[in-house]
Amino acid sequence: MADTAKPAARRHRGLAAMLAALSAVGPFSIDAYLPSMPEIGRTFHASPLLVQQTLTAYMAPFALMALWHGAFSDTLGRRRVTLAALALFFLASVGCALAWNIESLLFFRTMQGMTAGAGMVVGRAIVRDVLDGAEAQRLMSQITLVFAVAPAVAPVLGGWLHVWFGWRAVFAFLVLFTGGVWLVCWRSLPETLPQERRQPMNPGFLFRSYWRVLQSAPFVALSFAVTFNFAAVFIYIVSAPVFLIRLLHVSETGFLWLFGPSTLGIVTGAWLSGRAAGRITRRQTVGWAYGIMIVAVVGNVLLNLLVPPGLPWSVLPIFVYFAGSALAMPSLTLMALDLFPEQRGLAASCQSFVQTTGNAVATAVVAPLIWASTLTLAAGQAVMLAVGFAAFLLYLRMAAFRSATVDAGAASS
């Protein structure tokens, strides 16, 4: 038994690394060029707000297409959809590197957004294709652990590429990175959805399926919990140029001050999630995670009320929060997908749609409203977490009501 378990473990480690690389395409696209935003504005004579909208141009189609990546993979297979999306993202990244004005950059960023989410959406479905229960949680945690490097490496690497070669080099790196991921997936990504389990690509069927998933109150509550938990730190990510350069006075190569602690937090939370799998329930795991996140946001607000902004204390609560968020996310994701075991790809699409729509709103609307000071950023984070926690409590209440109803029905029969 041990001899057969070892090759399986190695295979799943390789799959975790591959799926993490697929998921990293999106964060690299968001984070790598953040240090270059001021220079892009100067190059194209664009205002900071207009340059900020290159993030919105990416996030909005990312959210819209998230609805379709999983559905396409339920019909055409996981491998085919992944390879096609990566190829299109590669071409869009070439366009960004060669952009001749802010309008062309906005156009190619939109193309990137339309394709970047396929790896994240399809990857979640692949996890549930191959594993169940605690093993699925462990694999999801491994993906989160490997994927955690991307948000930290991207802006640091982007900052140095910007200093050495200019902002276009950042997008040139994305071209090379995406090409490498495509080659690895072409050689090694397995097809995990057999022909007999695929769903028909029928507009009426898809509409009914989307409606069934998105009108499921427990699914929406869990998706809102994931969305607002992450939005509470995503506002720091998209505000990084302002938060670090303007408010904390670091240089374009100093983005590690934010993304280093955030990565360490994600690694810590993902490791804790893997350790918790099979030892405590997913609900208990999420409960502990919310305790950590609440401590982080309360500490963040108090620090900003009592102490002037500065390093390292202005980023310490972000490390703690990321640890709690990474501890919660695998369990919340699997709890949502398990509500629709026959259409996990479509359910993953719907979940990603809700999450990335929230991220797009945070990018376009919330972040510019609250990045005036470190205190307003901390207050915005607290509000986001409060909404996410309320959504999870609502899910628990609905689950308890459903369980009581089933028990009552069984007793009466």
C-alpha cells in the first residue's frame, strides 16, 4: 500500500504545482506592473485615475468570463479549455508589451482579463475531479501554498524589471512566463473529466444551470464570504502604489514591504489548512480563520488610531490577516463546490464570477475612495471582513435550518 501511495503523492504534488502556476497567471497580471503605474501615466500622458482603470479593464472581463470558463470545461474538457485560454492570454500579453497609447493598453488588458481566469476556475474543478474530502482540502492548500509566491514575487520582480529595462519589460516577462506555463501544461496536464461525465453545451441547459446555482442561497452566502474576505486585503494590493510610495514613502523596488508579509501570511494559513484537514471539520477551520482575521483588522484599526504610519508596524496586521484568509479559503471553496457535485466546473465559474466581480468593484470604486490614508484603508478592510463574516454566519444558519427540517421529516415518517 505504501508503495502505491508514494507515486500518487508525487503525482498530486506535481499537479498542485501545475495548478498553482495556472492560478498564478492572474495575480502576476495584476501585481507585476503596479510599480510601473506612475511611469505608464507619464509615458501616455494619462492621469493616475485613468491608469488605475487598466486594472478595472482587466478585472471586469475577468469576472464576466469566469462564468464561462468552467462551463466550457464541463463540455469540452479541462485540458482543452486551459490550453486555449493560455494561448490567447499569451497573445494579449504581447499586445500589452507593444501598446502605443493608453487606449491600446486598456484594450489588451481587457483581452488579458477575458482569459486569465481560466486556470483558476478550471483548476478548482480539477481538484474535485481527482480527490474528495480531506485529500481535496490538502491539495487545495498545497495549491494555495505554491500560488502564494506569485503575489509577492510579481511586484518585486516587476519593480526591478521597471528600473532596469522600463515598464514594457514587465509585460514581456508575462509573455515568457505564460509561454512556459503553456508548454508545461501541454506536456503534463491530464484530462480529468472523462467524456461520459461531460455536460451538453446547450444555451437553455446552461441558463437553467446558472440560475440553479446562483439562486442557491447557501452557495451565494459561501461565495460572498470568500469574496469579501479576500476583498479586505485586495484593496491593499490594488492600492499598493499609493499605500507604499505615497503613504509609506518606499521606492518602486520596495514593494516587498507589502507583498513579503502577505506571502508569508498566505504560506502560514495554507500550511495550517493542510494540517487541519481531516483533524477538524471545515466549519471549525473557517471559525478559527475568522478569529484570526478579526484580531488582525481590530489590531490594524487600533494601530492606525494610535501610531503614525510607518514600517514595519503598518504591514504587520496584513500578515496576520492573510494567514487567516488563506486558512479559510480552501474550506469555503470546497464547501461551495460540494453543493453541486455534478457541475463543479460551472459552480467554480459562478463562484469566481462573484469573487472577481467583487474584486473589480474594489478596484474601480472602493480603493480610490479609501486610499487617502492608512486609517481609511484599515477601516475599509474592517467593513469588508464584517460583510464576509456575516455571510458565513448566514450560511451556518441556513445549514442548521435545513438539517433541522430533514431531521423533522425523518422523524415524522
